[in-house]
Amino acid sequence: MGLNEREQRILDEIERQFYEEDPHLAESVAKAALVRPRQHRNLAIAGLAIGLVVMLYFLTQK
């Protein structure tokens, strides 16, 4: 569900104020939002691989 014109204007105004009040923080948040999904995916894949190795190790130790 999209935003109506009024809601979009309010959101744009909040974003503009955020960049004006603390540009460094705003840039950090913008960069973090772009990087996080890839990092989370990589961590999930690594965790899954490590978990499988540990599980196989203990299952073969009869």
C-alpha cells in the first residue's frame, strides 16, 4: 500500500530536516541501510555452514 500525497510530503519533510540537522548521521544511516541485507545474508550462510559441520561432526562420533 503506497502513501498518499500528504503522507509523502510529510515523509519528505522529515527526511529533509533529518539531513539538515545531522548530515553525518543521515549519511551513516543511508549507507547502513544499503549494506545490512548483504551482510545479514552472508552471516546467515556462514552460520548455516558452521552449524552443518558441527552437526555432522557430532553425528559421526558414535
